[in-house]
Amino acid sequence: MSIALSTDLPLWAGILAGLLLVGGLAMVSWELALHRRRAIIVASTALAATLLLTLAVLRPLRVQAKYTTVGPRVLVLVDRSLSMALSGDGDQRSRVANHVVGELRRTHSAARWSIHGFGSGAAFSWDESNDTAPDQPSSDLLSAFAALSESSEEKPSAVVIVSDGRLDRPPEGVSEQQIRSALSSWNMPIHTVAVASTDMSDASIRDVRTAGVSVAHQPFRLTVTVACTGRLVCENIPLTVLELVEEGAPVVLASGTVRLERGIGTVELPITLDRAGSRVVRVSIRAPEGDELPANDQRILTFNVTRDRVRILHIAGRPTYDTRAMRQWLKADGSLDVVAFFILRSLSDDVNATPDELALIRFPVDELFSEHLSSFDAVVLQDFDALSYGLTPYLSNLSDYVNKGGGLVMVGGLHGFSAGNYAGTPLETVLPVRLPKEEHGIDTAPFVPRMTVAGRETPVLEAVRALYGDRLPQMSGTNLLDEARDGAVVLWEHPTLTTTRGKPMPVLALGEHGNGRVVALSVDGTHRLAFSEMASQMAGRGYGALWDALLGWLMRDPRYEPARVELLSPCLAGRATPVRIHRVPGLQGEVQARLVALGSQKALPDLVGSKSTDRSFTAELPALDAGGYALRLQIGKGASTRFDFACEQGGDEWADPRPDVTRLQTIAKASAGSFVGAKDVSKLTFPQSTPVATERQESPLLPAWVWSLAAAMALGIHWIARRWSGLS
Amino acid sequence: MGDEGAFHPRVLIVGEARFEGARTTAPARWSWELTRRTSAPARLAPTTVRADSPTLLEEPFVWWLGSTDVGALSSREITGLRAFFALGGVLFVDDSDPTTGVFERSAKRELARVLPDTNPVPLGAEHVVFRSFYLLHKPVGRLSGLDHLDAIMRNGQAQVLFSSHDLAGALAQDRHGMPSFRVTPDGDLQREMAIRLAVNVAMFVLCSNYKDDQVHAPILMRRRARDR
């Protein structure tokens, strides 16, 4: 119990009461110094009156309080990155971590525990009883601390980090000073507990690096670091680099041998990726026997391959104004590297000159379609007869080229499509339309192509529609085409001609085959968008607007894709991965998603939540095995887009499975904390418990009127004493 | 399909001029020689087109020939020709009487009004028009004339070609298929070279600078060096 003054008085009232007491006593002392008769009586009554008057103002209270002891708040950060799924000291590292947390709770029962997991971003609440596998693709301890710094919760008295030490941040080799600087706002001891201390017997691809960006057709160096740990003895390890393609076996890009010294070795391999866009590459090693973790013997990586210049092979069967328009457009674009071959003379032409008088060269069909085909990003076959000019034997090469990611444009004319002897050939199978068997295959009636619904919606025709709306120039005829293939998108159709199933005949169609894309245009009159009275209304810009977009779509230019896909976290084998899908505004209909494994046609589960009409939405990829995948999206009945990505088991987290005890020791030392192994976690000490008042009762010593009455009586007695002693 | 995109040597008509006389057979001969010698399609019954007609903009080539002063172009004709050149059209100016040069001078004068910031420059034998199909060392027509063509270059392209050789005179033939004019000084050999020039001009229009391409240039340069 204790005594306190009334709590309803303001501070100034207490001070005033104190001054009254002192002032009253001073005045009495001064009076008695001048008049000493019966001074003791006067002084004692004055003192009593002044004290009682002061107490009447201050009204003292009786206080009764109860106290309890509160343990220290301790923050525990448990590493939840994928490396914690590897084996540690006697068990899986994450299970060792669970045991550590349980042991901390048991041995320091008075402490108030705040358990969090950490991984690739902010720390998150976690409970060791939740026995899920660790799933974080990285371990960023500094981000976890940064997020917790901003929390409004009570600051902890101590922090415990439970990890294998294989952290992304702080990085390997960090100094105490750097740790101190990074965690300057955490002025409490940070203890560290290692869940693993011995290296696995493992051979792994530790790191894969490239210098600069990957540019199509240009060789770039792949630097691969391979390491062996534990009891594994490694000297020379064979290594292979493959590109995973949609159809068929992976393409070997490079192979070599890594020579290891003191358990680590690096090899540089030049590789060339011929196709731009996202390309999936697998780097794998042949590990020696005894390798405890085969999953990190390969890395599957997505390369975003850019283009320096787009290389186009332009082949025309005869020179016409349509050929002229195409050539002038191709040559006007500085970003295009054009190799052109026009058939200027056929065998039946009478040139009336010796070969030396002609500026003609042989059409190098064999070199072009056997040796150099893969060096081109796209091939334009314009009004070109495959049979007459010796292309027929190479049509399967051209088909393979498209399968492997090449772009193909077939433009009609007297020698295009069926009239050019493509019906029934391997090339027909890659076209977005089927070809009728008629040898002639041409309709010469003039017509104006009709824009389809897909044509109005696709970003591919947005620029040309901005100039002309749905108007198109009159065409003098068309090659006959049949049905569009499944997945193909028809942008222009014939107003009267129909396919064998009675649908309007496609005139302009886009399609995908394997890894490549194909444009089929059944007319030879788009040059009228470059040169005609109609063209002059827009200064001839219509032709460029059309072909810029068609080539852009062929080359997967994001501007012409109907949707964009981004992985919200790296794809890790066995785990669902969230993806964000952004569709181009204005496109109607649901998103149809189809997931295929590169290199096989294996049917895969659908995405969760992909059938949405929202402009931007999140869906979920199902749990996949390690490998390369292509996600195809089609918006309504419009154009489709494709997104290739890699899925790894373990990823960066398993590339280096060694625990890093040194880093944990450095962190502990930098903050005056302790480092212990998992078995010694009970040796950690934390601040003492502190007492905290839990109950408080206040009651007045006497009622206020008693103090007032006593003060009044004391003043009266003092007045009598003064009169009695002769004072006034 | 059919004649779509085929080379069409349309004759340009300005003012009160008419296309008549022996040279009216020359455009058809040009087309016929082109189809006979090359894979290029051509309109075998060429037409005329007025400079102030919207149809001038339907195709990218016209042939302007004559022997007298062309007179002053009307504003509508200037507008039409400007639109033609703006789209990249090619004009072949062929003087039927190079000995006086009246037609060519007047055509240059009027084209200076159409394209005021340009001047004709000589095209030497290295220009692509001399190797767009045949390898030619100099231009010839009914007359041997100058050893070069003049050209108005725009955006790096020869958009107007001036010939002071009477190409139409070398191509013209009577209804029996016989030449309408004697070719001097080298007779039939010169006529053949004139036809080759016509073929090259057509190929230049259809293929622009195709033969300048890197893959062709080294081979052609070697062959030309060997011929000299």
C-alpha cells in the first residue's frame, strides 16, 4: 500500500498549495520574531492550521496495487527457403528448425515468442506446428528485418534466426561491420541457430551466367560453374546445353567438360539462339556416383532473346508492283536485314543475250534452304511456284524451320498456294489454312476483302484500321483457300467465296505451328495500300501499317500480342505458381489458356481461374514437373499469344546446398548475440522478466469535508491563540 | 491475279498534247519485249493517263515522251504529279527529238515546278538501272545520245529518269512488225541495246534497287570488271 495525492488536481493547484504552506509558515516566523509572548502556542497552532489547510486542498489518497512478472518478447525468424528442404543435421533442415523452435519454447517458457518465417520478401507469421514444406524461392533476411522494423508491435528484447546460413541477403562473405550497418535499428542481441553444419555429397551446377543480353543469331558466352561437395570426388564432369522446343527432341546448343580443382570448376561455352522471345535452355551435367541430390545436376533457364536486326529472306516468283511494294517497305526499315531473291527469268524466257551480258545470278535454292535457313527470322514467299523453281524438295526443311520457331509469310499471286504447287506438301501442314487440290486454284473475280470480328479486335490490324476503318482496297482476284486450321485466326475473308464446309473463304489468316508463326495472304493486291488513289489519302502509310504489324506479330512483338503474361513467382516443380494475365483493352471474350510441355504433346491440367473476362487477372499454374512449358492464350476467337517459361526443382536455392555456418556466426557476433548449433539451443540466454502492475485501487484517507472542517477549526484555534497572546 | 501488279508503260498526257504517230506502238513493244525476255508480267495493251487524272495514282510508272515544248503544266497537273511522286512513283522522260532537246528542256523546266527543291543529276553506268537485268555500259535509243541518263533523286531513289536517246523511236514498229525508225549509228545492235535499256528501266521500276543488294553486288561487280 502507498499514499498519493488526489489525482483530480492540476499541477498548478498542487504548486499553489505548496507555496501557501511555505508562505504561511514564513509569515508566522516573521511575526514571532517581532512578538515573542506565547510564541510557542501561536507557532504550533499556525503550523497546524497551515498544514491542515494544505491537506484540505491536496486530499491525500490511499493506493493499493498488485504486480506480476512479464517474460521478454523474443522474435524468432525461421528460414523457409527451399534450401531448408535439404538434409541437415540428422534430419531435413526445416524439421530441425521446427525442433529448434519447440525447444526454445520449452526451455524458455517465460519468454513471449513471436515466430515468423522469412523468404523472398517480408517476414510472415509462421507456426512450427504447421508442418508444410518450405517453399520460398530465396532467403532474404534483410528484407524480413526491414519489414519488421516498420511494424507497430512491441520491439523484441532479442532475436533468434534459425537457418542453414545459405542466404541471399546478407550475401556470402559479408563482414561484421556491414551486418551492423544493415541492422543498425535492431539494437538488441541477434542469436543464430544453425540447422545444418555438414556438406552433402553433391555435384551441382552452382551458377550459369551470360555476359550482356542474348541476341538472336549472335553467339554469346554461357559461363557455367560446377562444384562438388562432401565426400564426392570430381575431376572432369561432362556438360550439355540444350534448347527445349515445343515439338521434337531438344536442340543441342553446346557440350563440353568442366575440369574441377578443389571442388569447383568453370567452363565457357558459346551458344547461339536463333529465335527471339522467351527461350528455354537446359544445362545439365553427368554427376559421378554418390551424388545425393540429382535435382541440381541441371538448370532449366528462360532466356529473353532480343533481336539486333530481324533477318528476312524475301523470295518472289516474279517482279510485280506487289513485289516492288514489299521490297520498298522491307528496305525502308533500318531494323530489317533483308536478303532477297526474285526470279527475274524463267527457262522459257528468251533473253537474247549471253550469260555474261546478264546481271543475273542462279537462284541458290539448295544453299538457302539447306544451310542458311535457320539464320533467318522470317521467310516471305511471294507469288512463288515451288515446283518450277526447285523449292519442292526443300519444303520439309521449311516446315521444320517453322516448327523450330521461324516465321513464314505466304503471299498469293498467280504462283501462290495451290497454284504454286504447295497443296499436299509438308509446307501445307504449317499454313493456317488448308489448300484445295485444284491445280489452278485461282479466282479472278475482283472483290473487296471483308474484315472479320477477329480482324476488328486484333491489335495486328489496329494501325491499318485507324487509317481506313474497315475499308480495304479492291483486289483483282484471289488464290483459293480452304478451311482455317484449328487455332488459326482469320482476319480478312472473302465476301462471296466459301470453303468446302460453306464458311467464308479466308483471305488473311494467322496461325502458329510448333514454335513458329505463319501468315497466309491469298491476294497480291495489298500494294494498293502503298500506291493507289485510296493510298494517297493516307500518304501511302496503309501498307506499312499492315505489314509492320504482320511482321511484328510474326516476330512476337509485344505490341501485337493480345495478352501479356508474367509469373508472379519463379515456377518451382511441384508447386502451383501464380501468373498475372493482362489482356489488350477492347478484346472481347474469355481467355482460353492451354498449357503444353515443351518437347511433348502431353496434356496438362488447366490453369485455375484463367477463364476470365477481366482486363487483368491472376490465375494459377498447376503444380508441374521440372521442364520447359509453353502457355498459349487465346482471347475469345481472336489472335493467340504464347509465353514460354522454365520450371525448376529447387532452382537457385539448391544450386549450392552447403550450409553456411560462418555467415550465421558473423551475424550473431555483429549484434552481440550468440551462435549455437541446433542441439545447443537451450544454451541461449534472454533478458530477465520484468514486473508489471496488473491492479491498482485508490481510496481517500479522509473524506474531503473532514479535511476542510479540521482546517477551519485549526484556523479558529490559531485566531484565539493570537488574540490571547496579544496579536491582532 | 491476272495482270495485277504487271508492268504498265502508261504514257503521260499533259495539256492539249495527244499521243499519236508512229511511236504509239512503242509501249506495247516495251511490254512485249519485257514478257518475252523476263519473268515480269506486263500489260500488253498499255494505255495513256492524264497528269490531272486520279488514275495517275493507280500505278507507280508513267512514260512521258514528246518532241516539242510541253507547255506550262496546270495547277491540277502539278498537284497530280506531286501526289504521284509523293507515293514513290517513277517517271521516265523520253525525248523523241534529242537533236533539238526542246522537249527535255521544257520537261525539266516544268518538273522543277512540280519538285522545286530538286535538280537532275547524271546517272553513270554504276547505277542499278544499268544492271537491273542486262549489264549495260551506257544508254542508247534511236540515237546514241549522251552516255548517261539524268535523274531526279528523292530519298535516295531515282524518281525521274531523263533519256535523250528517243527510246520510243527504237521500240516503235509498224503494223507488219518492222521498225518504224532507223537507229543510228549502230543499227540493229543499237536497237537491241535500246530494248535492253527498256527492259532494265522496267526491272528498275519493279524491283527498285534489288541488284544493289549485298548478295548480288560482289558477283556483278566481278563480272563487270572482267568484261572491261
